[in-house]
Amino acid sequence: MSEVKGLEVVEKEKEAKMVRIYIMGKEYLVPAGLTIMKAMEYAGYRFIRGCGCRGGFCGACSTVYRFIDDYKLYTGLACQTKVEDGMYLTQLPFVPANKAIYDLDKIKPTPNILLRYYPELARCVSCNTCTKACPQDIEVMYAIQAAIRGDIEEVANLTFDCIQCGLCTIRCPAEIQHYHVFQLARRIYGKYIQPRAKHLEERIKEIESGKYDEEMEKLMKMSVEELKKLYENRGRIED
Amino acid sequence: MSEFELIRGYPKYMRESIELVEETRERRLKEEFRHLSLEEREELLKKYHPDHKEGTKRPLKIGPNKGMIAPHEVIDLLEAHPLIKPEQIDLSQVDYETDILIIGGGGAGMTAALWAVYSGVSPEDILIVTKLRLGDSNSVMSQGGVQAADRPPDSPTRHFLDVMGGGHFANDRQLARTLTMEAPYMMKWLEELGLMFDKDEEGNMIELWGGGTSCRRMHSCKDYTGMEIVRVLRDEIRNKGIKCVEFTSAVELITDDEGKVAGAVLLNMESEEYSIAKAKATILATGGFGRLHIQGFPTTNHYGATMDGVILAYHVGALLRDLDATQYHPTGAAYPEHIVGLLITEKVRGGGAQVVNKFGEQFVFPLEPRDVEAAAIIRECWDRNNGVETPTGMRGVWLDTPMIDLIRGEGAFKKMFPAIFRMFSRVGIDPTKDPVLVFPTLHYMNGGIVINERCETTVPGLFAAGETTGGVHGKNRLMGNSILDYLVFGRRAGINAAKYVKNVRIGKLTLDHVRRYERWLEEAGIETERRAPLILPDYRGKKVLMRRIDVL
């Protein structure tokens, strides 16, 4: 079997073409093809904040950047965005935002519930800055509008892919705390609007009635050889 | 056109192989590759699984697990000096006095905290410390789903058999039984918390296949299952007012004069100031070791996956197990370079996509247990030379993602796999039209700290749950059982720690075990500058590190 290649390949890549980036205004030459996160590390940064899952799921590495001679402000996740020549960037290691405290068991899924916990929703001016800021390409403003209308299902579905990075919240001129609103909407939807799985109740009753205890006891006491045989012959339950 | 110019994300020579995949697709839709017998599996693993590669492991020289075989990267951290010297630390000034200290803020830690509250512990008497943010963990990254045998014709006993077979029958049966019998309860709990499961219109769970399972029982929330669970748990932790200190790592456990674990020395990672947390019970929920890059493999794991909990537990003399078995996920991204090693969920295969070589032919049943599937892919790439080589010299095989829409109708892929679609769209590849290149990637620590079904370690006062523990999965975990593991055993850790703190008295605090560990190292003749736990990996550029001077 030949050598399995992993990290050393990355080193080889680093000999490739270089690009010029500016980390918080300071110039660095880094290999093209790296993500912003890996480029910052290449330049000598060791993250404590601003780095989490490194795979686009946790929202820890929100980054804002501009290019020379371009007025536009871009947003992205440092672990998912490749460096480009002329990038001026900084990370956003923390987003100050307040979460409403609630007891989900006592909440009623009424149309005004989101506004009650987050009244600043009504300040939305429909500027769409939130949507433009979202690295997940979520229709954030539509979700806010749905929240104002009290359409909890729409909010839940539109925002399901939210990784709570806070870029919308930090950019919003109306100071809405979007990702907390969306979290509440999704939990209300999951608990009160989405129908419950009846088979779960039934299965739990079966387990509690001891239906599987005898068979399980047998499996616990079997020799490994007997277990293996049972395993090989268990078959696949096709539909 | 230059050799490096990309056509819809791929260079021309890779496109030629993709054309072969397209040609065979229609025929393959009706083909099912033969499953391997137990014997054939073992043979494949022995020859091609990285665990069996020579020169990658050594026996441990010190402590209660002396002689245990594990990867060099693991032994290096176990045969290392503790980070602190007892004389540096003033134990008389206690900064946090708490009933339950939970080290780690991922799925296991958060579940334990919530169930401790349900068991009557006041939220003010619980302290979660995490070296990153609350929720930053491998838990948040799990995509494909969670197993629970929660309707006919499936049963917990069938689930149990799958778990045992997947784990090569090396599992702690009591733990495997607990895992599978309590699975439906945990689904129910998540439903109560308002989790948005994938369900049909009547509310029935949509359940898919997983590797090594004999029935469809994979519950999911698109391919953001882990993220959906973690953000709900985190929201609930905050609703309950459970105290959490972020960017603070545990660098050493503290015991009392009877040897019971009684808290930890914490480090504020930003100010580098230490503090003392005194606790009646301590729960380790620190996750696995992907960031050790065993054998140089890239990893799916989050930034903090450095097995700190295993190291801390061993310092106080807790037993470990099964650390010789490492899980490589069969389908990590192999192209393009900057996403190498990132996870492509097994749910893609569970949904019907096949794994094919450069000629567009299947070479393994797509849903063998993970170790078997990974070994088959390595054989195809490096022994049979039927892999596709990337521009940077990696090899991979195709995961035929366009099959999903062919089987389940147009739009199905985007609906089931928004995260994977997004990840590849960002690099210019459309996985609904083209296959994606995959190769095994370091994924999971199968072994870890020994626990019983009450989540007690072998040291009093110390509980553990989740990936940091061993025994539940034996030598190889099946898909969908890691979320289940942290739910079932996180709950049990919380409940049992809550019971334990009612009657325990903590004596005088000491760090004698650190002195003992130093003695063990000395007696074994281990001379090293290594220190552990690692806390975070160091990815700074080599050039920078070579020229670095420490003056500030």
C-alpha cells in the first residue's frame, strides 16, 4: 500500500502562487488557494476567537472585507472563503446581542408571539442589508417580514440554515437581533406547529412495558460467537 | 486551454473521468454491489485500514493502562508533562464553588447540564467551562443524523446487534444496551424541545439508511442535524440560566485528600490567568482527537478536538480503553484543496448515492460500516490505482451525488443536503450535476475514558460522557450513534452527578496526582519537553514559527 497523503499535500500547495492581502490593514503575502482562515494562520495568527468548526457550521469566523478601489463591503466565513488579491479584511470575533428568556412549555404559538419577545422587529425598514450580509444566502429580510406578520412556519423554514454568525445583526440599521428571533420561531414551530411523531409514543410505551427486556437479556448473555452468528443472519429489512 | 483551467469546477482530465461516471450511471441505478461477510471485512481491514498500518502505534509506558497500544500522537500526549506545576497554583483561593463542573460545551456537556437541572440541581450550582464558545464542538458539525429504533419493524435489539457488529463485538454490552434502549426517549426529548426533525405530513419521522445498519432508522434535520440540535440545546441552557464561562479551558483536574475529583484548574485563554473551580462532581465532556491529525490525515473535526479530557482523566488515574481504534470517515472531500478533509455526510450514501472509481464502476457496497468502507476506498485508490489524482497529488474516488435527484426527483438533493450543496457551490461545483471526489478523513475517537452505565469513570467524583469516553462503540462507531451517544450518556451523566452531589463531602484540595504523574514519567525514563493537554492545535506558518522570538 502506498503512502496515504494528507497534510503534506497542503504544504506542497503552499509553494504555489502568492496573493497580497491586508489583515486589519497590515500587508501579508499568502499562497493563493488558501481560505482566509488558513491564510491568517500562514501569516502567523494563532486563533483563540474567530475559529470554531472550520467547516462552515458554527458561525465563529464571520469576516468582513473590501477590495482596493471597490466601495462594497463583503461578508463571509473565514473558513469557507478563499483569499483574493487586494483583500482588506477583519474578523468579527463576537456579536453583542440579547436573547429573550422564555419557557417554551408556556409559550402559545400566537401570531404576535415573536413581536412580543422582540418588539424591535417592527423597526425593520426593509433595506435588505441583512440578506446581503448573510454568508448562507438566507432571505433574511423576508424572514423578518414573515416574523412581523406572525407567520412562524415561514420564518422557521426560511431560516433553517442559519448558523447564527450574527453578520445580519451587526449590519442592521434597525438593530434587530435576527438570529435570536429565528431561533425562537423554529422552536415554536418544532414544538407546536409541526405534527408530533406518534410512533415515538408507541415505541416508548413498548419499551416501558418490558417488550424487549427478555430478548435483550439473551443478547447480553450470549457468547461472542453466538452474537456473530445472529448478526450475520439478521438480514436487512428492505421496504 | 491550459491544463489547470477549470470547467464547472474541475480540470479537463477529471472531466474525462466524470464522463465515464455519467455513462455508467443509468446502468448502476439498478445495480446493488454485494455486501461483504464478516470474514471478508476483517481481511480488508487488516490490509488497508490505517489502524493496521505498521509503525503508527506504540505501547504506553506509564500509568494504569501501561502497555496499551495507541497511535504515536496519542501516546505522545499521555507521555507528556502536565501543563502546570503544583507549586505554581494557590488552591486556597477558590474562584468558583459549584456542585457540578462540566468541562466541555458541546452536545454531551449541554445535555448533562440540562438533565442535572431537571434532576433538581439549581442552575446557579452548575458551571460549564469551554475553551471555545458554548456549542463549538464536533456536535455542531454532524450532518447526517441520529439513530433510534422507534417504530416497527425495527427494534432496540436490532439496533443493539448493529452497534455490536459495527464495533467488532468489542463494545461494553451494558453501554450498547443503554444506548439503544434509551434512543427513542431522547428523540422524544428533542421533539419536546422544539427540534425541527425531518418529518412527513403526519409527523412521522423520515428515516434513512446508515452504514452497517439493518433497518432504516436515521433521523435527520436536513444535513444540519448537529447544528439544529446544538443551537436548540444552547438556547435552552440560556433559558435556564446555567452559568457558562467561554474561552476558558481546564488545564488540570483537582482532587481532594481522599483522591476524589473535586474540580479543576482553569485557564482564561485570553488573559492567561488561572482560576480554581471547586466542585462536588466533575463531568468531562471534551470530545475527541481529530486535531491530532493521526498519521497526518486531514480531519472533519472542529478546532478544539485535542482529547484534553482523556489526558486530564489519565492524570488522575482513570482507566482508558480502545484508543487503538481510530475512525476515518469514508467520504471526506478530496478536491478542491482548500476543503480537503471536510465531511460529506454518510446520508448522501444513505439517500442512494454510490461510490465509484475513475472508470465509473462500483467497487464496494456504499453502506458498509465506516471502517470497512474507508478501507475499500483506500484499496481502490492506492492499491488498485483506480482513483482520480488531484492536481496536488491526493487521490480520491467519486461519490455520485447526481444519483440523489435521479432516485428522488429533481430538487431532492438541495432539499436534503443544503450544507453540502452550499459547500460545493462555494467552490464552483454543482453536486446535483457532477459527482464529488472523496477520500477517508480522520473523524472519530472510537475509544476513550472507561465509564459504566451511570457515566462514572474509575475515579470517584469524575463522570464522563460523549466522544471522550470509550466502550459504547467498541472498535468502530456506526453513523448516527455519536449524537445518540452524547444525548443518552450526557443525560445519564447529568442525572447521576446530580445524585452524587447530594451526599458527598469534599476534603482538602490537592494536586498530588500531578506530582505522581511526574514520578511515573521519571520512573519510566521518559525525557521529553512535551506538555499536555494540547488545548488547541498550532497551524501557524512554518516560516513564521522559525523566525519567532518571544519578547512581549
